[in-house]
Amino acid sequence: MSKLTRWDSKDESKRLPIYQTKASLIQAVKDSTFLVVIGETGSGKTTQLPQYLFQAGFCKDGKIGITQPRRVAAITVAQRVAEEMQCTLGRQVGYQVRFDDCTSQGTVVKYMTDGCLLREILADPVLSQYSVIVLDEVHERSLNTDIVLGLLKKNFSNPAQATKGRSFPLKVVVMSATMETEKLSAFLDNCCIFSIPGKMFPVTCTFGSAIGPKDTESTTYVKEIVKTTLDVHTSEMAGDILVFLTGQSEIESACDLLFKKAESVDYRYDVHDQTVEGLLILPFYGSMPTDQQRQIFQPPPAGIRKCVVATNIAATSLTINGIKYIIDSGFVKQLNHNSRVGMDILEVVPISKNEAQQRAGRAGRTSAGKCFRIYNKEFWEHCMPEYTVPEIQRTRLTAVVLTLKCLGVHDVIRFPYLDCPEERFILEALKQLYQFDAIDRRGRVTRLGELMVEFPLYPGLTRAVLKATSLGCQDLLLPVAAMLSVENIFIRPGDPDKQKEADEKHRALSTKSGGMNDFATLLTVFQSCKSSDRPSAWCKDNWVHWRALKLAFSVETQLREILLRLQRKDFPIETFDGNKSELLRWCLCAGYFTNVARRSVGKVFCTMDGNGCIVNIHPSSLLSEQKAELDWIIFHDVIVTSRVYIRTLCPIHYEWVKDLLPKLHEVNVYELSSVAREEVTDEEMIKWEKRKAAKRQPEVCNEDA
Ligand code: ADP
Ligand code: MG
């Protein structure tokens, strides 16, 4: 029997359902401007279609760009395709995700996140370097994919317009798992739908009894997941297991428990199959090192059962071969706008029924499978919605509205959305842009707004960076912005003794930074590590993630490059005559005055943005022990569990935000609705000012408020 090597992937790819349709698929792309391609997950859309187009000569005039909503998917798939095309990653086949560009002059097949494509559209609206754009995973309905979809429809629907500024027409292929295809085709001028025939095997789904509507605690369902996994391992025939959980820490604790318990399992020999001896446990989440991610796709050693414990990434973005059993927690981590705190928050929520079907489907790709839902029927009926709400209808739109405005789309309400966001969300975005001085009262992008749009950061953070640059102290803010853009840098060991040691090291870093300021601590960590002779050893010694810091160094360089490019143009200059040691916090206020809180009774704080939400300092903040000494503070983010926690914060003086806070109440969102529709005329502006003067209220915030 021949040994299966990596290079057999060519033969492997011929076995994929898409291979049968190769010629007609290429023809369909040739024949149309827009094309919708649908097929079951794992049929070969993401890895094969770009290769077919490459072979058919589509790269003669320009590149093939393929978007993914998730950065890990973009990277992993590009690696796979580079392998299949037998080239070095970054040459002919490459990828680009936020802060990581692995492409070169010669790259013709480029995988990227949808956010990266949106940035490219900003720089070159007709995408003149591309011959084909493939929007992948459209059924995920990520915010950026939805916006790009609208822009492509707007710019390329009309054939005359479609070639404007281009020497040849652009082809747009929209790929989706089998969902909402009619709607997609109708949206894209009733374009053709190309369907990849694929056979799905039956999957039997069973409900558990332990998890009901009230059992939403992570530790509760993680325990149940572990128990179910071991049950499946000991009682089911050979076949790999895929477990769905919500995020890194949960996945790691599930894997730890599995490791511990698996050793004590009395493995049963199955009469039909003698290979069930051991369990190979593999975690899989977005921020995992890439070399570990590759293991997921390798077949397990003979006689061993593979068990991948993953986030939703394994639902449709990436297909793992050999999965026969699914264990579904019923939860997912999702970014949602929380009106109570007025911010977007990553929260753990029940998945939709539709999503649960997708997850189950992963077990029936190559043979019949089983799906074990750990939740009961009551949970299914009362907690799980039918469909997942598209991101555009549940998150803050500030950044995309600014992008649209910069692209000349003034009428942000009548923009072609596949599903319209609520008008209130658009108005909120405009209000925030106005507060950050990114647009004026007429909805026109200001000079500052044009600078802000260039940064792939949260707009408030960009505002603070720009403030610092105007004052000539960008060296303070750029490292902080970089550190806030990478995953958590502080290691929190599970062992209590080690935890104590880590806490002490972290506290020392805080003291070194002057104490009482989480942002300054980030700056100190960045600078201390960077100036160290052996930075990785420094990290180990201080219980800091070296990988996250390495990334932060690279992010800082990239942000600096953007800034240098912008500084060549006329850049506003300001002066600061306060105390130099307060400069960092002062600049932060320019972007974080929307996140101001003041100590209320006891140890809790109250936000000042009009929501008056009661918040607590998260125990991971180095300031959590000093609550009593704090009065006014600004914070970077919020976590909601049974309480609302703020994380990464620093104290400020009321005077610093005194003039900014009224901005939070200056415009009523509804006053912005004409701004949302189109640019406001002089006449309307006068009417508005008059109305405003008549309604003017006393200052909302003063020192005694
Ligand atoms: P689709 O996009 O239709 O869901 P894909 O093109 O992602 O399908 O997957 C096609 C096949 O390629 C699957 O069998 C999958 O397991 C395999 N594959 C994709 N990425 C990798 C990888 N990084 N390593 C090994 N196999 C992979
Ligand atoms: Mg795919």
C-alpha cells in the first residue's frame, strides 16, 4: 500500500465534490459579473475554486482575491493552497490579515480577511489590481462582508460603470454554505446560482438532560461536555470527535479535564473495531500558534481517536476530515451591542437552531454520524433563536459608517444592505463620529476623520493616537494602542502558588510604571521587554506572553508607518502646557471620554455617558485593589457576567473631560437622521440650529453631578 504523503493532496482534491463541476464552474465565472456558488461545507469551495480560476488564466490581468471573515481561516487556507500548488507561502499564494501581510509582488492568489478588502476598497474603489473577487463564507454574515457586498453591488452592477477606471471587467463570486441563496442572487441583480452537488450522510441528533435554560455557567456546561466526550469515547465505534465550545479559556479547561480523566477511563474494546484505545485531545481556537493548528488536520495515529475541541471556527470555515461525532455545547461567543453599557461586548450566548444544524452537519460529511447536544429540549425551544442575527444588526457601526462616508457614500441609510441595520444603530454611529470630530454637523468627513479612517483600530483609540501625534508624544500612545490590539499579554496560571508569583511580578510592573494606571503598565511592559537583551526570557520571568508581545512590536511598527505616511500631509499641531507625567492620560481622554466613570457609593462606579450604568473594576485590573482611592476614571473595555466589569483603566482629573463630556449629550441621535440620509443643506442646518437653541438644556455634567 502506498504511503499517503502531503503531495498526494492533488489526488485528494480530485475526490472533492467540486472537482466534478470544474469545467462548468470556470465557464460560469467567465459568463457572469456576479455569481453565487453554493455547496456543503467541505465540498472544496475555498481551497479549490481559486486554483481552478488560476489554472483557467484568470490571473493574466490581475489577482484573485478571496475573503474570509476569520483571520485564522485566511491563514490556514492560504497555507493549504500554497501546499497544494507546491509554492512557498507568500509568493504565488499569500494572505493578508490585520497587522500581518504575507504577500509579495508575485502574489496572484490572495486570501484575506473581509476587513482587509474593505481597506483596499478605500484606497482603490475599483480594485484595479484584481480580476476576480471571491467573497467567501457569506452565510456567516459578518459586518465587513455585508458592507463589501453592498459596495460591490453598488460599484459593479451597471456594466458601463463596472469598467470605469479599470481596463477589464471585475468578476465577483459570492460563496456560501446552502443558506439564503435566493436572497443573495436577488440582491446581486438576479445572478446565476451555481450549486455544487454534494451528498450528506444522515446525522442522528440526541438531546441531553443535564443542561437546561438556567445552566448557563461555563463551568457547568464544560463539565457536561467532558462527561459526554468520555461517554462517546468509551461507548461509540471508531471515528473522530469534534467538540464545540466558545473560547480559549473554556477550551483549555475542557482539554485539561479530558487529559486528567481520559487516563482513568477503562477503554472498552469494540467487537467491530479494535482501534479505540486512546484519545488524542487537540484544542483549536483563533489565537493558537499556527504550527499547533496544523496538527488538527493530520489524521490521528493508527488506533487512536482524535478529539478536536474547537470554537465555532470548525462549524463552516474549516473542515476537519474524519469527524463522525459532534458534541455541541449550544453556546457561542458573539460580539453584541449592549445598550445597558452603550458598548459592544463579547458575550457567550446560545447558538441559533440553524447554527446547531450546521454543527451537526459536520458529522455527516463522509459517512453517517451522530450529534450529541448536551442541552435539553427545553433549552432548544426556549433559549435558541431560529436564525443567527447578522452582525450588522447587532454591533456598533462607527467604523464602517466612517469608511462609507470616506468612500463618498453620504446617504448611509439608503446604502444597499443585504439586511438593513436598524436606523438607530446608524444614528448612534454618526453620533459617535461627531463626538470624535470625525464628521461635522452636516455629516461631512472632517480632516481628522480622513486621518482616522486609515487606522485599523477602535475609533476612540485612533482619536487618542492622533491627539498624541498632534502633541508630538506618539511614542507614548503607539505602544499602548499596539498592546490593546493584541490578545491579553498577562499570563494567569491555574496553579494558585504560581498565580501568586505571577501577581507579584505584574504588580511590580505596575509600580514601575508609576502605579494606578493599567495603560501605563502596558507601556512599561512594552518598553521594558523591547529594551531587554533577551526579550523572550524577560517575558518568561515576568509572566508575560512572549508571542503576544512579539505581535505588539510588529503592530506598533505598522501603526508608526501609517502615521508617518499621514504626517507627510498637513497634520494638526497642538500644544500641552500641563504636567508632562500626565500626558499619556490626557491624550487617552481625547478618545475615551465616551468611557468615563465616577466612583459612586461604596466600591462601584457609574458611567457618565448618559446610560448611568453601574460598573465594577475587574479583578484582573491592577487597580482593583485601590478602588477607594479612585474617583474619576476612564476604561478601555467591558465584560458582562452576572455583573458589569470594566477592564484596563486609569484615573483622570475631571477638568480633562469637563469640556468633552457635554459632547456626549450635545446631539440627539434623531437630529442626525437627515445627516444619515444625505449631506445637509444650509437651509436645513439653520432650521436645526434654531430647534437646538430652543431646546437647549442646562449642562448635563458638572463637578457635582
Ligand atoms: P469548503 O470551502 O467547500 O467548505 P474546503 O475547500 O475548505 O471546502 O475544504 C476542502 C477539503 O480540503 C476538506 O476535505 C478539508 O478537510 C481539506 N482542507 C482544507 N484545509 C486544509 C488544511 N489546512 N489541511 C488539510 N486539509 C485541509
Ligand atoms: Mg469554505
